[in-house]
Amino acid sequence: MQEYVLSELDTGERLITERVGSVRSVSLGFWIGAGSRDESDAKAGVSHFIEHLLFKGTRVYSAQEIAEIFDGLGGELNAATSRESTVVFARVPDRHLETALDVMADMVFSPTFADIETEREVVLEEIAMLEDNPQELVHDLLSESIFAGDPLGRQIIGRAQVISSVSRRALQTYHRQMYTAGNIVLAAAGNLDHDQLLELLERSSHQRVEPPEARTRVRRPLVKPPPPGLRFLRKDTEQYHVCVGGIGVSRTDRRRYAASLLDAILGGSASSRLFQEIREKRGMAYAVYTFASQYTDTGLIGVYVGTREENLVTCFEIVAREIGDIAAGNVRERELTRAKENLKGRIVLSMESTSNRMTRLGKSLISDTELLTLDRIIAEIDAVEESDVAELAALLLAPETLSASGIGPSEEHFLAAVEQVHPGLPAQAAA
């Protein structure tokens, strides 16, 4: 039985922990409800830029001291930005928990935004690196084609023109607005004592020069998705990198378990239909898979194929055929059983990692998602029937709802592939 303890400080921060007494480590993360969808066009990429700058020094520690302290602890320190949150996370031996918390709290609440110009160049290099990686970039293009005009469609990493010009004052203002106490969760899992960690966090909050505001933020929901879109970037690549996809389910949608099983059956595992038909039987691609993202109020589901020009149309004929077959109700009992066992097994195995346990706690709390027990999750997976998967495929992957993105030498060949999945999309996009 998984047990967690939740407390709220007078200042507004929330602390959630899970004790795992069989380990000698602690994973902890500061989760901030600030991601790329919270930015205006003029501040696209600021959340990610600030994530970088948290490591560049605080009121107490320099950037080098932060690095040296965690190296000296034998610990790991990192951070990440998504469309809906930023997290600063670490894993350390349990005896070093107090030191790790002290440094991380100072990074989150009291950054000095030192050495901005150097880190600005680092982020610009990161943007350039993404531009040179079509297998990653095509996913951002798909988000843009699905959520055109909405912040969910923008790249998390931001735009070079914004990063090149954003001022220290703008960064400090955004930090002050978003890193409010009511918008921050500290999650921890491992060999720890909740009350002791709560005391350390309270002590840290009392030492802050300017305590953050306690208010919480309300995120503007996606009211109505735009119509399907098309994005193509011409590059002289050896392969075509193509994604097709559409609106998925949200993080709180009860159908998310059926969506996960649809993903596993269609292209999310080695025994999935697309992997077997395109790679194993025909050798037409090295990378072919399905993917899904769940947000607070919506989601995304899609298919990726990377292949040479001569295989492109055939690959998407197969994609269209397999989607249609599942949507028509032809979900085989054995493949659903295999997908269920695969999903349940991966969840159980993930619980052996304190980092995964911490992430589960922090992500659930910062996104206001119900924390279900492992037994409840398994029961929800087992309750999904073949008809649930088929109905969801028919709804989420209906041809007329799909958007597409591509990177490669010729738009003509890309459009010919897209025609196989959504016959009217090229003409619709051109209109």
C-alpha cells in the first residue's frame, strides 16, 4: 500500500512525501506551476530560460558552489520545463537531505539572475541544436499544427528572437509572478521523515528575504481547439520525419486508461501493430511509434514515422489501415490483454524508483490531479474493454480530425503521405 503525507505551510507552499524505508536515498523536487502555455507570445521561452538561470547563483550560493556542493554530496541535481510546469529535482543520500533542500530552496526562491548573457547564449545554442534535430523538431511542429494560435502549440524551449532580447527586469518580474508560494509544491520520496522535512522547509521559508506571495494562479483553459492544421519544413535530410495526430484526452479524463492501451496496441511497444508491420515485417523504418501527452484540460495523440522517400506513402497507408481497423472494432482480445499487462508491469516497475515516486506525487499535486492508489490504477486498466479502445480510436484518430507535420526535402512527397491518413487535409490547409 502506497501512503503519502500532505501538509501546507502558512506561507502557502505544499509539501507531499512518501516514505520508502528500504532505500538510503531521497528524491525531492520543487514543482512550479509555470510552463510554456502560461507565457504570452512576447515571453515565449521565458519559463525555460528562468529554469536555466536558477543554476547561475542565489543570494547565498554562486553557480560554482551549487555544482560543487551537489558533487560533494554524491547527488544528482537537474531541472526541466514542460508546457504546464517547471521542476527542480535532485536525488541525494538520505543523510544529505538538509543540505540539498537548503540549496534547492535558495535556487527556487532567491535566484540572482547572474550571468544572464552567458546563459542566454547557452539557450540559443539549445534552440539551434533542436533545429538540427528533425526527429525532435517535427513533434513541436505537430503541436503547432494542432493547437495553432494557442500557447500549447508553441515550443517549450522558446523563440530565439525572444531569448535574444528579453531583459533581466522582465525575467525577474515573471519569476515574481509565477514562483508564488501557492503555485509551488515540494515533493519527496525515499528514506525520510515528513515532519522533519516540513520543519526544514518552514525554517527555509522564514529565512527568505522576500517571501513569495501565497496566491495561487488560475490557468486559462483551451476553450475550443482550432481546426486540423498542416506544417512542413523543407530540409535536405536523408529521411522524411512525419507526424500525424490530433486532440487527445486530459490528465483527469477517465478514458486516459483506454488511451494508454490504444497507444500500446497501435505503436507504443515492440509488439504493437505499427512497429511490427512497418519495421519488423517490411524494414521500412528504424523509428516508428505512437505517443500521447496529457494536459490539465486537453491532450495530444499522434504517430511518428521516420523513413526514406520511397517508403513514405506505403508507411502511411499502413498507419491509416491499422487505425481504421482498430476504430472498426477489430481489437483482438490477446493484444488487449498483452497491452494491459505491459502497462501494469511498467507502472509497477516504475514504483521501484524514488525519482518516479516523487514525480508522481509532485506532478499530481501541481496539476490538481487525483492521486490514485496502485491497486485502483490497476483496477481501472483491467476494466477497459475492447470496445472502449475501439471507440476512442474512432473518436481521437478519425481522419477528418487529424493534423500533420513533416520535415524533409520535398513537400510534395510529404503531402502524398498525409493524403493516406487525412485525404482532405492538404487541400484544406491550402485553402
